[in-house]
Amino acid sequence: MILDNEKYTKVRGAQAQGARTVKEVKDMTGINIENDQELREIEAVVQNVCRCQNVSVNEVVSAVKNGADTMEKVMEETKAGTGCGRCKGIIANIIENKR
């Protein structure tokens, strides 16, 4: 991965605050995307909620729209958040905003 830890942390933090697109991440963080490879990596991170279990944002949003209205229900339905747990802020934001 070419994306440095600082930028990765900013992207994940923005996701936990509701960013769902690269543009929203850029607007929230002021992150400078230096090249196409870095852009592709940020796009991949933005599409993924849980790196440990490889669970996408769309999978979590779908679970929430289908009634998983608590962290525990989302975890049971998707397995997101059952590894290291660092994605729980993003999951909580998706539950809260249903997007």
C-alpha cells in the first residue's frame, strides 16, 4: 500500500464522521492526493468499512436498511467489527445516518 499511515488515519476518521466519497473525505480533512495510485487506494478505503473481515460500506448500509439497527446486529449480520474493532466508529455512523 502506498497510502501512508497519516492519510489512512484521516480517511478512516472522516468515514467515522460520515464521509462516504473521496470528495467528502477531501472536504473534511483537506487531504492532498498526490497521484492516481493514491487516489485509487483512498477510493478502496472509502468503499470498505471493515478491513479485517473485508466488509464494504454497501454491505453495512444494506444490513442497516434491512433492520440491523444496533452495533451487535450489524456485527452479527456482516461480521464487520468482529476483528480488531477499529471500524466500529464507522459502523456507528452508518447506523445513526442510515447511509
